[in-house]
Amino acid sequence: MTADQDVTLDDPTARLSPIARRLVAAARTLLARGGFEALTVEGVAAEAGAYRDSVRYHFGSKAAFIAAVVDSLAHDQSVAAFAETLAQPAGEERVRALVAGDRSLVDDRDSFRDFFAMFPHVLLDEDLRAQVAGLYDWYRDLYVGAMGGADGAAAERLRDLASLMVAMTDGLAVQKLLDPDGVELGSLFGLWEEILRPQFPGAGG
């Protein structure tokens, strides 16, 4: 099985039914309109034009539903970036594509604003924290798969690099939201690419 297939099989969003996707979209609307407090199961169902118990029926719990909403904020961009990166030859081109994908995520300030509005609630709820931690695991798998995957110690190193890539993306998103005009993403991601390039075979120094 290829790295692409491995990640696709575990894609949390790909398994959602059309109604479940409609509920997630409704939650995004409510979140933008009224913040996290607006995300009641009844309110989401009403916004989606679905039955009152639809959230629990399709997701099992509110925590699983909120995790799906969190995933929706970056899912499509991340999966597209994964495919684009994996399509490049191993080495410098793949590193460049990976960094470009992260740059596009940070540029989506509306999605990150919604994510950070939800984040304090995620941290304070044990079930939510576990759900979103699992989501972060999947995104780290995306990074590892995009770089071609590996076994043994090499896989552990790729996993460590993936954790740093996630931290870099989230951290720059915070800085850009706080100071949109004072944070120059082009130079920062250029430097990040220089730092990453020697870490991957064939990418050069």
C-alpha cells in the first residue's frame, strides 16, 4: 500500500455522509456568527435543517462532532497540499511543495481565527482534547506520507519533523492574526524551507 493510500483510508472527513457534512457546514456558519457558545447540537441541527438528534446520530458525541468541525477548517487545503507534495520528485521539489502548502494554510486567516476561538474549549474538555489530539495525529501522518514515508528510526525522525511543521504552521498563524502587517510570511517560509531542506534525502543543503 502506498503512503497516499495509507493516509486516504484514515481520512476522518472522507467517511462523513452528506448529512454529516451539512451539519459541519452549519456549525461553521454558527461559529462565525456567534462563537463557540453557538455550537449547541439543537442549534446546529436547526441551521442545517436536520432532525434535532442528527448530531448525535451521525457523530456519536458532541466531542466527535466538534473535532469534525475543527478538521473542516483545514482539511481540504491540507489534503490538496499532501497530493501536490507527493506528486513532486523526492528531494528539493517535494520540500518546496510541502512548505508552500503550509504557507497557504497560514494565509487562510478566517479558518485559523475560528480554530483559535474553539481552542480554549478544546483544552478544557477531556473528550474534546482527545478527539482533536487524534486529529493532530492524522495531520502529522499527512506530513510523513507527503515526504514519502519511512520505516524504523527514519520514520521516527520524519514524525518529529512533522510535529515541528505543525508547530511552525500554527505558530505563524497566531503571529499573523495578531499582527497582519508586521509578519512577512514570504521570508519566514523561505527560511523554514532552508532549514528543512537538509533534513530530506536528495534535497541538498
